Amino acid sequence: MRQHIDTIARKPPRKPVKPERWVTLADTFSRLSKTDQTRFFEAHRKRIEAWVAEDDA
């Protein structure tokens, strides 16, 4: 399962997503419980850290 999540995270979207959808996603995420937010970050930790490292470069 983890391998599939990492593979999906590396693939760029097929076409750009409208900004409104990202706002909706962010709003939905912010309404998750702290426990569910932590689970999300734990499941995606490697990709998030790689993204932050790319941004810092």
C-alpha cells in the first residue's frame, strides 16, 4: 500500500486543477481531527519531506 501511495504522490496531475478545488481540499483537511491529520502526515511523510527539500533547494 505504501508503495502505491508514494507512486501516486510522484505522478503529476494530468491537467492543472482549478484553484477553487485546492481551497476546498484545504478547507476539508483543516476540518479533520488532529488524529486524522497526524495519520495523513505519517502516511505521506517521505513525500512531504522530499517536497520541502525541493522547495528549499
